[in-house]
Amino acid sequence: MSDDPLKILYEEYKDCERCKISKTRRNIVFGSGNREANILLITDTPTLKEESLGHHNTTDIRWTIKAFQHAIGQQNMPIGAAAELFFDNVFMTNAVMCCPTFPSGEHAGEPTEPGWTEVKKCRDRLLEVIYQVDPNIIISAGKYATQALVGRASKLPRRNGKVSELFTVEVPGEAGSVYYSALPSADPRVAERRGDYDDENGTVSAFTTALKGAWELNKYLEEEDQ
């Protein structure tokens, strides 16, 4: 077995049955990208396609990649090159590793939202991922992503993507708690369902603001460390 802590953690959770979503899922979606990235992106849940593949893919996060292009001022960069740059600089995971679906009825098999119970069951895994990646900045993109970091289902930080809304996440570590800064925003994939990519007040706009803030803050911190 590999001594990579993330791979060990994956082996621990790949057959997870801690919540009811495990009864209908096909694969877990543990995370994708550079495990040494300074930016950690947490969205709410994987899509059905991502769950079927077992990993994030460029097609299902095209709204994320478009927002990334705008955030770094490279709107004309080819989508493939932008996706490669994104995954070189970001590690992406979810508050819940599986895609929750309706178990029965006319919408059986269609995606739905997780409950707080499911978010809570997946929280220890998420905090361990944060500790192992050890990012400079976290983006919690979505209500459930922010719930998972805060540790409760109410009184959440505002999710406008502005650096002024940074909040602190306490993560258990080997020698005591480690504290990380998180930037709350909206899940950009909601924009695909709502069709509000060009809405100045829409979810992609808020997420783009968060990505730009995280990108610039990370550059500043990297320069300070030199």
C-alpha cells in the first residue's frame, strides 16, 4: 500500500457505507487535482456523471473552468489549457463524496440535495483531506460545502465570494488543531441548471469573485514566503 496519506484515506473511504447515499451510488468521488495545491475547492456534491466515472471531469465542471478563466484574466485561453492550469493549481473535492438521488417515485435516480446528516457523516473525511493537502486558502462553493466547514447547518457565513467574508476552519492535526482561512461562495454548477452564467448577480459571478480572490491571495502569500 502507498504511504501517501491521501491514497490511504481514499482506501479507507472507497467502500464507505456511513450514510444512506451509499445504497444508490456507483463510485465515490474523492478528489481531483494537485494534492500539493495551495488552493482547495470544495463544492457540494459530485454530479451523476462524475460519480459514474469516479472522478471530476472537465465536461461537468465547464462552468468552473469558465469562471477560472475570467478570474485569472484569460478568457480566450483554450478550455483544455485552462482546465490543465486549473488542476495544476487547485485540488477539488466535495462536501459529500457521492451524488444523492431520489430513491423512488417519478424522479427516482435523479439528483437531489444531501441532508445535514449526510454532510456530517462525510465531514471527518473532508477535514482530513484539508489537513493532508494543507492549502493556503479554501473556497467553500455551495451551502453544503460551507456547512461542512462550519460544522453546523445554520448561521452560515455570507456566500458572496468576497475576501472580506473569510472565515476560519479548525482542522484536527497530529500535534493539535490547525486553522485555515475559507472563502464562502456559491456552487458554480448551479448556474448550469439556472442558466445564469451571464447574470452579474448570479452564482458564477459570485464564484468568479471567490476564485479571483483566492488566486490573488495565494500569489501574495507565495511572494511573502520567498
